Amino acid sequence: MVDLTGRCLCGGVKLKIHGAIIGANHCHCESCRRATSSPVTSFFTVATGDGELEGDAVRFFASSAGVRRGFCGNCGSPLSYESDQRPGEIDFYVMLLEEPAAITMRQHDHWGERVGWLTVADDLPKDID
């Protein structure tokens, strides 16, 4: 069990985590890259009831069928990712956390979609799908 806090860039949305970390991954898929304008996105996963976004600025976008992405309506910071393929789980962006080092990354997902100029020097498993 962990208790973690975080916020978006403007502070209009607060994140509270109070539960076990189910997973932690770097995602290289095109959808995540476009949603964040970054070459890779780092998530951690908790049970849906263990994470809470607070603030009037929380907004959601259906980025594809069965996928809902949370973001701050004020500053645009990406907040969360939910998929019908993983009911009962929610992903939050690691860099929202006040202490991102509290998360131990476990793997790279969608490695086959990574951008060619990004060099990754770690020994984490690389999921190719």
C-alpha cells in the first residue's frame, strides 16, 4: 500500500493515490505519443478505486473506442488513461507525482512502435505488440 499525491501543471487538478501499485510502464504507442507530444509516456497503474482526481478542471477525451483519457481543462496536462480492455484499473502519468521516484518502472510497452531516434539504455523488459 502506498499513499502518493500529485498535481497538474497549474495545480487545478490534484491526484491522490491510496493503494497498491499494480504496474508501471513506459508506453511507446503512437496514441500515447500524440496525446502527450512526447516520444514516450510513463504510467503507473492502480485499481480504479485507489486513485482519485480532484478539481473542477478534470476533463475526459475518448481517444479511441473503449479508451478514456483524463486531462486538465485549464493547463492541458495529461492525467489518466482508462481502457475497457482492463476494467477496474486506471493509469496515471508518473510525472504528475510529487515524488515520481516512488514508482519503480517495470517494462516498456509497444516497443515496436517506438521512435527510431530515441535511445533507451535500461534492462527493462520490452513488450512488442
